Amino acid sequence: MGGKQFDKPKSKQLMKKSLLSIENLSVIFNHRQIVVDDISFEIFPGETFALVGESGSGKSITALSVLRLLPNNAQLTATAINLQGDNLLARSERELCRIRGKRIGLIFQDPMSSLNPVMTIAAQIVEVLNIHFDYSAEKNQQRVLELLQQVELPEPQRRMTEYPHQLSGGQRQRVMIAIALAGEPELLIADEPTTSLDVTIQAQILALLKNIQRQNNMALWLISHDLTLVSSIADRIAVMQQGKLVECGINPGLFENPQHAYTRQLLAVLPRLEHCANRQAQEHSLLLSVQDFKVYYPIRKGIFKRIVDYVKAVDGVSFSLQQGKTLALVGESGCGKTTLGKGLLNLITGASGEVRLDGIALHQLQGDDLRKQRAAMQIVFQDPFSSMNPRMLVGDIIAEGLQALHPEVDAAERQERVRQLISAVGLPEASISRYPHEFSGGQRQRICIARALAVEPKLIVCDEPTSALDVSVQAQIIQLLKKIQQERGVSYLFITHDFGVVAEIADDVAVMYQGKIVEVGSVAQVLQQPSHAYTQKLLSAVPKLAAVRQFATLL
């Protein structure tokens, strides 16, 4: 295979002996699928090394290979994997257990699935401490508190006794970092640690990692598909494509002068705030009108469960959306965006206020009358896989809405519409007879878009439809949504926390904070001249690409 070799970094502070050295690493699944293809690189003490690329490029498998945490059907070969001269390939499983979590820490992408739901936060950290240290119970509790304070978890004394489901996404990620730091590692591997987090929480997590890195003189290996993010934190960056390392360079040199076509392609498709600058505002007929919309959840206490207060998830929201246009609804997690989107479609109870879709008062409809209007309003969820029945074929998933809401359409016409929809979202016709698990994340999102379009809606609520996708797949989905809007005149309520995506797709923007809309206006006005302090705070937290050069001209 002949792995590509990269020069050592020339930066003076990095001219030292490597902490981790990987030579000619390859990983093959089932004796035929090459996942990692003969790669070599080094990580140096105290540096931040970023490995970037799209999903399936082999980034996470490379990291798991270092710790020998691969599945049984994986075959690993390498000349050496050296941790400060110690060849990990020569270590037994028992010896590796003393290295995992101790000398090399690992932060997984999804903290909720990585944390034990039936153990308290303190118990999960103590579990790691007991493996690597011989502390007393009192010392363990003291160390847990120190770690939670180090990761800046609010109210650490109280949080120690809580469970993962009682914490927010950003707080759970801080707990994962505390667990990874418990062994006092020399190298911390962070696998997509900020995916799906709000820009403000993402900025906090990145700043936290850099601060801890300086305090502990620790090397940080960041795995990400977000080039903008890594440009703000990494010392060196390696780009991975289909199992191969195609480019490696020092930041910001790699961004200023990318050498490989794949790197230039990734940079070219990055959403940028300035892309909204020349968008022309056009008046269209009114489609959706929302007045004083509220979703309150009662707080009950006592043995009689009396209502003592309310959680005001959505608190008196008003806005409008024109036919064939996109309104982006932005804000941090917990501000009420998703609750508002579901409430408008009558997918949750406890909502009040006036909602008119094409002049029809949805808030006054019930039973069959409401059901008849379901075809006019659809939703695309954030996680396409969990929103589809894994036991149903894709063709049946798309046809299900047609069968329920348009029973007058016969089976032959339904199948023809399904074929047309699959083609419209850019998937081959053979996809109809496959199951959801056989598709990538971007392909599944296309299927969910086809399902939403099947009943010919006027309004689609898009709830974070691109937040977990790679930049290139994200760009494809955005272009697909734009194309569908131009051809069919559908309107989007686009819920997101990604301002780059907002700049690419939105006509207007509504900023939501603690259940209220605090600012609304055209996309250019809100992104370039924000008037509210909260909007300004959100925009200031958006990571900026280190190099400002426009890469689209390089393709």
C-alpha cells in the first residue's frame, strides 16, 4: 500500500521527541474492507493535533486502533504504535488496561450513550479512580469534586449525586471530560466532542479543553469533521479521506495554502456568514401566522401533586412566514425551538395561542378536521434513523403518509410517487427495497425529506436536519432543500443553532431565548447588524476560519 509520510512540524516549540508515533497503520474489516490504509503520523507533547475528514474516512477507527479497542472483525497491522518509545503493539491486554484511561484518555462523541444511566456522576468517576489509584473513599470524593471543579461544572457538589439524564448536553460533555482526566493522561483523545452542541456551549468546551491542556501540559488529539472548529484550536491538522492521510500541515498554513484537492473541496463547501450578504428580499403571500403562542408545562409537588408553578417552554411567541420562504429559528438548547416547532404542528399538548396556516385556524381544529390538515404541514427530525421504523422498507416508509392522508391514491400511483420522490432527493430507485440501517446519515436524511414531501405539504418544520452531518453532506442537503423549495414552493421553518447554515438557506431569522423571540429580521440584517445583546453573544461564539481566503475558486 505504501503509506504517505509527512514531515515533522518545523515549529520550534514542537521540535521535540514525539509523545505518540504511528507507523504504517492499516485496519481491514472482514478481511476485505480497508478502513485505515497505511497511515503514519506523530503527536508531540503539549500540542493540539486535529484529524479531520468526513464520516467513514477512518478517523475514529484510527484512534481506537491506538488503544486496541477494535471490533472482532477488524484486522490491525502496523510497524509500530509508540507511546514515548513504548510499543503498544507488544503490550498484553492486561498491560493495555493500565494504559487506557491512565496514560491515554478518551472522550466519546455522544456522552449520553457513553455514560451509565443508572450510576451517579460521582460513582462513574470513582470507578475510573479505583482502576488506576489506591485512594481512600474520602480521597475519592475529594478528587471527584476537584475534577468537576476543573471542568467548570456548575454546582459540582450537588451534581455529584445526580444522574446523566438530569444534566444538559454541555454538562454531560463536561462530565465525560472529567472522567477522561481522572487518570491524569499524557494524551487526551477527543472524538467529535462538540458535535450537535450550541455555538456558545461549543466555545466553552473548546476553551475548557485548551485551558486544561495548558494546566496539565497534556497533548490533545481532536477528531472532527468541522474544519472551522479545528482552525481555531489546532496546532497541526491532518486530513483523512477514505482511510488515507492526504494532507498534513501546521495551522494556519494548511488553510492558507491547501495542497490536496480534497482539502480544497472541504473548505469550499463550508457554510459562511457572509454568504447572506447579497440575498435579495422578495415579498410573497403569507402562509403561516403565529400570535401569542405558548407552551407551559405544570410543576406539581406534594402528595396531591398540586400545580405550584409552570415551566414556560414557549412564552408568548409571535411571528409570520411567507409562502416559498425560509425562516430560521435559532437559539441555544433549551430555549424552546423544538417545542415551538412541534407545538405548531399539534404534536405536543398544552399549547395555546393563534396559529393560522394559509388562513386556516389550526388552533381551532380537532379530530378529523385537524387530520385533514396534516398533509399541509410536515416535519423533518434531527436524527433521521430514530425517526424511521427500522423494520420497514424505505419505500413503505415514504408511502405510509400517502396511504394515511391520501387514501384515494391507489397502490400503483403510490409506488410511482415513491419512485419520483426517491429520484427527487437524489437516491437510486433500488433504495426503495432497502432498510434504513443500510444507508449513511446523509442518505437517511434524504429519505426523511422524501417522506415529508410525499403528501405535498405547504410547510415543513426542519428540526436541526444538518447538525450531525459532515460539511460536504450538509452542503448537499442544503442544496437539496433549496432545489425543492424552488420547484415546489414549500416553506421551511428551519430550526438550528448553526449560523453558517442559517446564512446559506434562510430568508429571515428569529432568535429565541428562554422561550421568547428576542429578535427577528432578514438574514442579512440579523447576522450582520444584530441589535439584541443575546444575538451578538451567539454570533461572537461562532468559530471563524483561520484563513479568510475563498476556496471555491480553487476547485
